[in-house]
Amino acid sequence: MKSIYFFLTVCFLSASTIYAQKFENLALTPPMGWNSWNTFECEGVNETVIREMADALVEKGMKDVGYEYIVIDDCWQIGRDENGYIIVDKEKFPSGIKVLADYVHSKGLKFGIYSDAGTMTCARRPGSKGFEYKDAETYAKWGVDYLKYDWCFTEGQDAKSSYKLMRDALYKAGRPIVFSMCEWGENKPWEWAENVGHLWRTTLDIDMNGRYDGNVNGNLFGWSDLVDMQVGLEKYAGPGHWNDPDMLAVGNNDMPINEARAHFSMWAMLAAPLMAGNDLRNMSFSDQEILTNEELIAINQDALGKQGFKIVDLGNFEVWQKPLSNGDMAICLFNREIKNTKYQVNWSQMNIKDFSGAYTIKNLWQNKVIGTTDTNFLIEVPARDVVVFRLTK
Ligand code: GLA
């Protein structure tokens, strides 16, 4: 009798632990791609938009510099069938999701989708609660490569167990899927989610209209405020597990070029996922140039996977550092004033971590080597703009 109990216990334990892991070796650098929410929200998303965005990502040179995932956010789902399987909104996606995923794959890109840990998504479409294994099985069948998993309508749910449940369901379904947790930082996922997700939101939403600071109704934040919320989180990020300060708002609502450059640079410094959210089909040339700046993307995608941190804080003027492979480092001067600011660069007094000897300095937005760190200099940083240096030995 005893041995039967022992046998049953072993069976139970192995069944419950066998899937208790996330897919390893995914998102070894911060994910890059495009997501539908910031421009199309619920109303505007449909299969034509997604196809055209996949086309544009390739045509505008974004795929060539590393953008990879095309992610449908909320509003592709409409109900459940009698067996509990998710039903696609046929008005928006008449060809079905599998056909769309195949199309995205045919362009050499990867395909992402969205759901929610609660009973409903934030736009009140069906959530995955109680259907996690069925949904994960469906995603794997469709060829999904990335799942953004939201946190609306989760009253009474425990965040850790809800996200672990979907992680396990994805693992059981057997297709490697990047798990993008969108719990807005409410339960400090950076403290417990390293083995659950590949990235986790650290904040509420970025204002999709590209606002610089402040917030709308307490839940849509200007991007520069989101930067402040990342301070201190750097130790939790690394290959395969990233802090996510939300998607890019570059190109949304005519964000001024200086702010777009600063926003993109700070996301690069933060090793943040680079998920564009603008209409790629008709973006301005300057937005395209910003989003495809290879020097900045190299900072973001550096294999060391370190998140940048603030080393100087003068109120409205900050200096940030991001350690890079081979002892290189990125230094970003961020002027938050609405006027140009002069700053005395004094290399030995900027609290640069692990700074030793002389480095060559490249100004990345000017694409120009400007000297070495043997020389200090005065520099003017334009209003709400950045100067980013790459220091190389
Ligand atoms: C939440 C998320 C957003 C977006 C919407 C969709 O607000 O934080 O990023 O996915 O839901 O409804």
C-alpha cells in the first residue's frame, strides 16, 4: 500500500514540475518588433493592417536592423466555442490567425499575439482565465512566437501563480514562445519573474500620443516619467529576462524629433524591448532614421545584456551609463529642460563605473569620433534631447 502512495506522489510531483519552466534561450537580447496597440488600439486593428505592417517593416529597412516580431495586441478574439477554444473576430480577421501568422513568417519575421490572465482583456474581449492550456495549445498550433499577457479583470488572482500557470501551459504546448508579461509592475515581477517570463512591464502604459511627461487619468504616462520609474531596476535585467518600460511612442502623434531621439536613446540605454508602435507605412523620414539607427540599436542589443543606470543627476540634466561587451560603454547625456543646456564633461568626475585609462569617444547621433577621454570639454545638449557617446578602448 505504502509503495502505491509513494508511486502516486512521485507521479503527482513530476506532473506538476515537468512543465514548471519557461523556454530558455529566447530573448537573449531585448525583443525588437512592432505592436498594433499604440496606433490602432481596438477599433483599428485588422488583418490588412497587420499584413501591411509586416510589409512595411521589411520595406523600410527595419527588419535588416533587427526588428523581428509583429505583434497583434488586443481585439483579435471575440468568444469561445462549446469546447472552450478561443474564437477569432472574423470581421477583423476573416482569414484567421494561422494564415496571418504564415504570412508574417513568409516575410522572415516572427508572429506575436495578446491575451490576458483574467476573465476579460482590457478591451473586454475574452481573457484566458480557466482556458490557459487550451489557449497555449491554440497559439502553438497557429505558429505564435510571442505572447503578451495582460492583467485586466484579475480581481482576487495571485499574479505569481497566474503568470506561472500560463508559462507552464506554453511550455507544455511545446512551441518556443517569448512570454511578455504585462502586469504593469504592480506586484514587482522583477523580484520573482526571472524564471517565469522573458520580459515584464514595469509600469502602467506609455501615453500613445507621445506625451513627454505627466499623465492622463493616472494611467497613461509620458515617456520621460517612465524613465524615472526604471531607476534601481537595472540589477534585475539580463539576457532572457528584461524590464519593459512599454512600447515606443516614436512616430506617434508627431512627437518632435528631439524628443523622439531622446526617447529612443533612453530605451536603448535601458536595454528595453524596442517595440515600435507607429504606423510604419507612412512614417516620416526622421522617425525612420531614428528607429533604424544601427549604432543605438547596437547599444540596446549588446550581448552583455546590462541595463543602463543613472550616474549623474542635476535635476533636469542627467548622465546615464550602460556597460557593453569588451569593456566598451555607452554614456548618454539627457537634457530634460525645455531649453538648451551646457554641460562640462569631466571624465574623471562623472561617477562612471569601471572607468580606467583612456577611451576613444564616438558621438553616435553624429556618427563621428570626436577624440579621447584624455580631454574634457564643454558641450551643449539641445532642449529635451540627448548626446550619446560610445567609449571604446
Ligand atoms: C493594457 C496594456 C496595453 C494594451 C491594452 C490593450 O492597457 O497595458 O499595453 O495591451 O491593455 O487593451
